Amino acid sequence: MTAPLETASKPSAVQHLGAIALAPVRLVMGLIDRPLRALQRMTGLSGMAIFFLAPNMLIFGIFVLLPLFINFVYSTTGGSALFLPERSYVGADQYQRLFDCSNYLDPLTCQEDAFWTAVSNTFWFVVLQVTLMIGAALVTALILNRNLAARSFWRAVFFFPVLLSPVVVGLIWRWILQRQGLLNFILYPFGVDPYTWLTDRTWSFAAAVGVSLWAHMGFYALILLAGLQAIPKDLYEAADMDGTKPARVFWRITLPLLMPNLVVVIVLALIRSVQVFDEVYILTGGGPGTSTLFITQYIYETGFVSQPRNPGLAAAASILMGLVLVVLTLVQLGLGRRGEKKGKR
């Protein structure tokens, strides 16, 4: 009776191999453990927190804070030279040039008419794209939260465009919308003549909004779906027992409890829409004319493409765009917190 117990207690060959493989790791961890324990005794827990945060803060400072500072310095310089030592200090001249307008609603009255055209296009793009994005993502999340057949498949279908590169998205939709593209091929049997969708000012702008919506909606729907699944089902069961109408359940239960996720979605969608560049640049190149010229493309072309290039003006425009994003984000977070407090009351 004792033989099986003795056999079971003996380590197997797999355990021997695992111990051999882990030996170097244990050796390294043992060498690291002693100095870390000594450091903890000297500095305490707060010192250890600083020690572990220091590498991340160093990387953040080098790749985020330092470029921001350099960008601000560039915005106070003039000339077409790319390297900072070769540029002359001009103070706030670049900002004055951007705001030199007789009528801000009419870009043609501005010294930098392309900048204000890009601002106007970006404003309308943000209004349309964010509104449609939030509505489509919310409806999609509500549908995917139901007990549908092949629900996992449909979730993957809606999320798949998010995995595509923005360049791939732009190329796909340019192939679909060009004169010999898939859309005209589908419409031709119905008597619709081939149309150049991307050379029409109205349709090209609509295409930019639609392509961005198609490419990113699945990401925001996933965030809202996670929020919907976190809502306790007991609330819905109680509302069903009381005979509450579905519309009232949505406005009184679903929407207030989904508000934290909705605020996150609004902030992320706003930031992404203001910074739109990749797919639209591939799709239309900012045209026809300047109908799809957005602020990020203006910054890129002013700093690197146009002749003579003006990195200082591009840096000033990027600083202004960043400030607007910060203000809008703070306003939306403030409104979201007020909504949460009202919901708790």
C-alpha cells in the first residue's frame, strides 16, 4: 500500500525540467531581491514607488514632455530651416499671423486662409462624426447586448475594421468610391451613371465622415457594451415586474448607469476626430480643393510639404489645437461628473 504513495511523491521528469528552466530566473531574482530589500529599508514604501515609477516617468518626459516643449519653442521661431539653431526668434509673430483675420467666419479674409478653412472643416467634421459615432455605437452596443444568434460572430464583425490600419481603410474606400469602383459597379444595373464621388465637394466630405465612422465605431461600441454588461440585471427584472416601458427603462436605468462609459467614449471620439488625418489623407488628399482639408493635414503640409515650409507656423497651429482639445476634454469631464452626481441623487 505504501509503494504508490512513494511513487507519487517522487518528482516527475517534467518537474525536473521545470526546475532546471526556472533556475536562472530564480538566480537573477535572488540577486535583485537583496538590493531592493535594502533600498526599501532605507526609503520606505514611498521611495520604492518613486523607484518603480522613475523609468516610466523618464520615458514619458523624453518622448512626450520634451517634444511638447521643443514644439512650443519652434512656434516662437521663424524661417524655413528645420533645425532649431538655424532658426530666428520671432516671439508671438506666428500666432499673430494665424489670428490675422477681418472675419473669422470667412477664411478668405484671413492671412492664413488655409488654416481657417481647415478649422471650419474640422469643426463640422467633429460635429457630424462625433454625433453619428455616439449614436451608432450606442445602438450597436444595445443590439449586441441582446441574446442574439451567433452574438460573438457579430461582435467580431463590428470590431474587425478597428484592427485595420488607417492607410488600408483609406485605400479600401478609395477603391470602392472611385469612378470605376465597387459602388458605381453596384449602382450601374439600377440606371445610375458612374459618378466621381471623391471629386464632388459635398460627397467627398460625406465620404470622409462615413469612412471614419466605419473604421472606428466598433471600438466605441465595445466600450459601451462593457458598460451595459456591468449594469445589474436585477434592475431590469424589477422594472419588468413593475411593467415599465422599454423607453423609460432606457432613460431611467440604462443611460444614467452607462454615463461613465459614455463620457469616456465622447472624450476619445472627440480627440480622435479633431486629429483625423490618415484615412482621409489617403482617401481624398484634402480635396477636391480644400473641402476635406483638416487641421492636422494643414499642420503637416505647412511644416513639411509646402514650399517654403514653415515649421514655426505649423508648431503654433498644433499648440492651439492641443489647447482646444484640453479645454474641450475638461469641459466634457466636468459635465460627466455633474451627470454622475445627479444620477446618484
